[in-house]
Amino acid sequence: MPSATLYAPIFSSAFLKLINLLADTNKVALATTTYTPDTDLHDFFNDITNEASGTGYTAGGATLANDTFVYTAGTNTWRYDADDVSWPSSTITARYAIVYDSTPGTAATNPLMCLFDFDTNQSTSNGTFAIAWNASGLWEITS
């Protein structure tokens, strides 16, 4: 799994209390190769164009389960993690995975968190589209 690239506005969203990592519902959505990521300017889910579609995939993506946000004092590292996700019996083609907070409720108010670029299109044909997060978590920040 490639490492995450944080959307820069995540910090504004966090400081303005638009994101509550462990209390809110966080999701991962898939986008096609025709989405052009802009991690400096894209701030809400309405900036995500060309979301993937197909059998077994629901618009808006899958809910992240058992997420954690942990600080490790020895390394001054904050780490966000969640269970791996999958779409069984699916026919999907995607290039990107986008993690966002869906609790505010509309695409224009749901803050983006991070982006994963698979580097090439990943596809399933009546199979399981699975994302196995890095063993160290979805993303981490070292202070």
C-alpha cells in the first residue's frame, strides 16, 4: 500500500473542530484515474471528482471501523489507523482512495483527510476490491 498524502487543509479542519477523528464517521471512497488530486487546495468531499462506481460499490465509499489515534512519546508521533476495508463481489476500477470525515453530512462540509495513490488502476471483476493499510497505520505525523 502506498503511503498517504495528507490534504493540507486537514489541519485547519482539525483546529476548527470540523473533524473529531474518533467520534465522527470516517470513510474511504475510491476515485478513478480521471480525478486530479490537489492536496494543497482540495478541502471537502465535493472537490472529489470522478468517484468510482460499479457493482458492489456504494457512492461515498466504505466506513472505517475500529479507528484509533495514538501518540507515541518516544518518537513524538501521532498515528491514525483503522481496519482494512474491502468491497466483496465487486466490479470496480480505481486509481485513488480518499479518506474523509462524513459526519458533517454534505459533500461541501465533509473534510478530506488523506489520499492514497495506487500508482496504476486497480480493478476487480466480481471479486473483492481490498485495501490493506500499512502496518504502521493510515497516516502518521511526527512533531
